[in-house]
Amino acid sequence: MEQYAVTGMSCAACSSRVEKAVSKVPGVTSCSVSLLTNSMGVEGTASTADIIAAVENAGYGASLKGHPKEGGDGERKSGSYNPAAEAEEMLKDRETPVLKRRLWYSVGFLAVLMYVSMGHMMWGWPLPGFFNGNHVAMGLLQLLLTVVVMVINQKFFISGFKSLFHRAPNMDTLVALGSTAAFVYSTYALFAMTDAQVKGDMAGVMSYMHEFYFESAAMILTLITVGKMLEARSKGRTTDALKSLMKLAPKTATVERNGQQVQVSIDQVAKGDIFVVRPGENIPVDGIVLEGNSAVNESALTGESIPVDKTEGDRVSAATLNQSGFIRCQATRVGEDTTLSQIIQMVSDAAATKAPIAKVADRVSGVFVPAVIGIAIVTTVIWLLAGESLGFALARGISVLVISCPCALGLATPVAIMVGNGMGAKNGIMFKTAVSLEEAGKVQIVALDKTGTITSGQPQVTDILPGEGESEESLLKLAAALEAKSEHPLARAVMERAGALRITPEEVSGFRALPGNGLEASLQGISLYGGNHTFISGKAQVPDAMKAQAERLAEAGKTPLFFAKDGRLAGIIAVADVIKEDSPQAVRELQNMGIQVVMLTGDNERTARAIGAQAGVDQVIAGVLPDGKESVIRALKEQGKVAMVGDGINDAPALTRADLGIAIGAGTDIAIDAADVVLMKSRLSDVPAAIRLSRATLRNIHENLFWAFFYNVIGIPLAAGIWYPVFGWKLNPMFGAAAMSLSSFCVVTNALRLNLFQMYNAARDRKLKHAVQIKQIQSIKEEKNMTKTMNIEGMMCGHCEARVKKTLEALEGVASAEVSHEKGTAVVVLSSPVADDVLKKAVEDQDYKVVSIA
């Protein structure tokens, strides 16, 4: 997505106009304009020049947001671009200071105007002597003061009439027309009054004096400026979270150059540079620790306040705080590639996209202003036909123009999306688009990958059961000596426990790893063995009591490792991929929201059920191969809106297939790229928090839209004078302008309430109105098991593929076959069971060799 800065927009009608103009450019596949950040996201093949030309032809300005500088060969220089600095500059509040100046000047001249027009005439406040009885002089002074206020606020007129000439009227058009109408009519009244005074018609003079609307014209402009300033300040606060992220970006780094430590600007750090970080300093770029160790506070990126210990080989991220030790690191990601820059980019992209719910307001905004102008004209004409004076009719028409507010409609969604995104970012929950923020709250089924999501992904020792004559320490010493030379993940778990207890493994000889069985070695002439029950049973006698305990451990989802020495069982050490502390609580919170929780795993049924029971999930789907997760998600999608949570490369297809893909932040880059939501922390409790935040944001958007529609539905008829014949109610244009100013301010302020939302508080969770009950595990498994993958040798080209495909699809029970000669595979989808022998024979009859069928 290319991002552009757009200038000249003042309301939702403007953003709608720009969006329509750019969407018509050939090659543009999608366009989303944000009034909140004055930015535009464009996808497609259209050239930058064509896009900018389309915006300019619509009456606005556009420029492509900054990109990394390029070297002489056209390649990007590694450290020459600082996206955080550029984004911070882009979000700097330039509107409020300008509006504040305009407001002070306007108020100063308006105060004098109100004193002359209202204070003297209504309450008899004193004026200089030369005004006594000189009504024309008083009228001229009001005209001059009004002209000054109009010049101060000329932006309304330039933008409003420019948009009108482009046949795309906006909010500024309504203000400009209302103010101009009041001014022109008042000027006419002034000339008419002058004529009456020349003729000596004092009754006519006094009559026309009451037809002055100079103060209304000036007050309209001033009040709208008040509203604009309040709105600008509030809009600035909606991006506070993003700005605080940007401020975290360090400005300098201490790097090693020619054997010296030199402090350089952050944009001069290149990939591969060696940099040093002292205690109390922020880490400048992403890197890997070469020397030293320290505790690093990563709360800026993850929201996790507990420091993380870093030592040689560990990765560190830009903007995190080095708290204790001196570390020397090598830069691995700089500029736009750092984790911080990617987070900023995600939040910026989300702000540049548009939520589906916003389209309702956009459609209304597109026709709103022309409709209001039409209503104002009709109102004026009807009152004139009803026999009212031109001044009365014009006042009603002006009131309609200035009370109508398309801004409230246009801001209702983007301000809430921005605040919601910022809240998520502060807590390590990154929504990539506005769509993902909206959709998260509608999820009905959450599918959780087991390894690394529900569990830690790292096997740990859970139980130590020493045999007769052994202690826990002696059993661990034996196991450590045997496992020290093994590369198996379970061996690492044993070594970690031994290391934690400061047990140093002794050197063994004759070490042999027997694949699928176990290990054997010799220690000081004593034979040592380790492995599964089958292997150890052949080396030592396993008592029935130990067998029973091993069975119980296996049923609990743990892997029992048996150890023996000199023909005698030394004991059992159980290892398991333990569930994360917060996983059961997270699952309960999801269920309390009315969401069905499913666990996917490639483990056997017994282990999967044990883990599923500990986590408390509703359904367990075991034995799912990596390429089978996607088909399970497809089956679940038939029953409701599905979110898939995973962290590995093999989760990427499922994350893409799901309605909402959620990647655990500690996972792989591929999984993160495929996901719609990224959790920077590896905590499952962030999943219900993300859904909770989405629901709160949607609620806030609905409140904003209700207020925006309700305000206009009530305000426009009141301004038009519908209730005047019945109740005598009529609205002065000045009060209409005040109401218009407050409407946008109210919408933005309501969105800011989201900053107070407690996303980890489950006390107010409510169940979905349309919760689903997913079908039983067996039926899903049947669908899943109807796919078989054949490994075939001998296919050389596309003709071979076609031949094998035709042969397989000719078999009864085969629905389809996807064949690849490059991969040497055939993925067969069955409509009914077909024996492996039948599949193998059919292919081998065509002179190809079937190696395996899974």
C-alpha cells in the first residue's frame, strides 16, 4: 500500500470526493482516505503522478509520503531512512496553533461588533458621541468589523467556493454560503436604510436596523472556528498513542568505527554495524547481542513491564531500554525494518484503511451537503410563499446551512478506529487494518494452535520418579551424563533442569543414539541406557508400579523417559510441552464471551486430549498435519466467523484462510505477515483482550453514528422552522453555528473515552447474541481424513502430471487430485474411502513409483 498526504480536506464530503476521484484512476484496486490523519492509502498499479493528478483535479492537494533515499545505483541505503521521524513529523499538530490564532483575532473583532450591534441597541451601552443618531455610521462599522472577521476566516470561503465550483460541496461550502447570505442581505439592508435616512423615513431606518445580520455572519465564522479548534485538539489526542511510539525511537547510536566508539545519527547506522549500549540507554536499532548481558525493558513494544534477560546470541529491539549491563551488539535491522518501525507502519496503515461500518457514513456524506443546500433553498422559498419577510425566511435558510454537520458523520468511525488502534498498540496488540479491528469483535469460533500458542513450545521436565536405591539428584546426574551429547529437544529439557540445579554432566564414552529407540553410553565402566519403555524393557526389569505411573504420565500428555544402569531401572523423568500460565484463563474468558474454542494439534489423540482438558477448550482436533489445518479452518468457517491463532510457518495457510488471522508475536515472520492481528507478547490472554477492545470500539462507533444522525435529524427541521407555527420555536443562525461546532467535538470526545477502556477486565464481558455450537469432532475429522498425499517418483513434466491426475480421478471415490511433478506429490481428495493399495496400483500401472501415502 502506498500512502499519500492529502491537503485541503475539511469534512467527510471532502474525503468522500477524493476517494471517488482516485478510485476511478485506471489501475487503482482500492483507495481509502482518512480525514483524521489527512492521509490516503492506495493499492494497485496506477502511477503516483496519475493519482496525484486525480486528487488535484478534485480540488485538493496530494504528495507521496517519504521513502528511503536511494544510492547512486538505485538501491536503498541501509540506514538512510528514519520512518519514525517522518511519521512523527507528519502527525505533528499544525492545525491547532493556526486555528487558535484565527480564533483570538476573530473573538477580538467579534466582541467589538457584538458591543455595537447588541450591547448598544438592546441594553443601551454607551458609544462615542459621533454615533448618536447616526445609524448609517453604526451600520458601516458593523459591516467593516464583519469584513475583518471574514478575511481572518477566509479559508472557509476559499475552500467552500472552490469545492462548489468543482461540484463537490463540503462543510466549508455550507459555512461560506450561510455567512455570505447573512452578509449580503445585511449589506442590502444597510443600503436600503441609508436610502431611507436620506429620505427622512425614520420608521424605515429603524425597520432596516433590525434586519442586520452582520453579527450572525461573524458569529457563525467564529463559532465554527471554535468547533474546528476543539476538534483539532481532540483529533490530535486520538493519535497520542502513535506519537508516543514515535517518540521512543532513539535519535543517536554509539557505533564502533575504526576501533573507536563514535556517536552518530540513527539514520547513519547500517545493517552489520557494531553498536554498544550502556545501562540506562535505549537500544537504537534491532540487533543481536555479541558480548555482555543485561536486563532489557521491552514494555515500549510489548506492554510487558517485567524486564527480559539478554545474553550473547539473544535478539534486542530498537526503543527498548537497557537497564543493567553493558552490551555490545550487531545491527540486524535498521530504518524501516526495525520492529518499532514496523509497529508504527502497522498503526499508520490501519489509520489509512477504512472499516466496513464507515461506508454507511461515507454514502450519506457524499449526498449530504448538496441535500442540505437544497433544503435551505426550499426552506427560504416556502417561508417567503407563506408571507414571511425576506429577513425571516433568509434566517431560516441560513440556520439550516450552518447547523448541518457532515463532519460528525465523517469522524464517527475514524476517530474511534484510531483510538482503538492506539490502545491496542500500547498493550502490544497490533491491528493491521481498520477491517481487522472491526471484525475481531464479531468472531464466533477461535481455533488455537497447540504448540507455542496454548503451550510454551519448549519441553520442560515436569516429574522426576527415581527408582529403587536412587534419589532425584542421582537420577538427574545419570540422565544429564547420557543426554549431554544428544540433540533431541527432550534432551535439552533434561539438560536445562540439570543446569538449574547446578548439576555438571560427567563425560561418557561409547555414546550411541539409536533412532526411534533411545541412547546408550558407558560411564566409568557402568552401562547407561535411556529411552522409551520398549527400549528400556529390553535392558532392565521395569516394575509394574513404575509402568502404571508411566501410563498415568502419558495420559496427562507427558512423555516418560526411562533410564537404566547396569540392567537396573534408575527411574523415570517426564517431559512435556507445558501450557502457558495464562492459557486456561484466556480460554475461559473467550467462552464467557460466547465464543467456541477449538484446539488444533498434530499430536496423538491421548496427548491432545490431556492438553485440551488442562486448557479447558470446547473441542480438540488431533492428528492434524501442517497442510491439514487450512482444511479444518475451512470446515469451521461453514459454521461461523473463525479466528485462527498460531505462531509457526505451518500456521500461515490457516491464518490466511481464517476470517481473522492472529499471530503470536514471538512466532515466525511468515506467520506475522499472514495474520491480520499481531500479538507482540506471547500471551494467549491478549486474544480475549483484542476481541474485547474490538467490541468496545464497535460500540463507540455505533454511539458516534447515532449521535451524528440524531443531531442532524433533530437539528435541521428545528433550523428550518417546522415547529414555529405550532410552538413558536425558531433557531437563530448563531445558535445553529454553535450547535454545529459542538457536534463534531462531542463525537471526538466520545471516541477519546476509549482511552479509559480496561481491555484486560473480563468483569463486563457479554456473550454473543449469535453464538454458535460447532459440530462434533468426529465429523470434522472425517472431512479432514478424506485427503491423502502420495509421494511419487518418475514424473518429469506437465504431461506426467496430467497422466497421473487423469488416472487418479478415474477411480471411484476420488473427488479430485492435485499433482505436481516438481514436488513429486499428488494430493488426493476422496469423496468416499479408497484403499492405499488401490491408489498405489493405479499410479504404478502408469509406470511411476509410489514411495509413500500419508
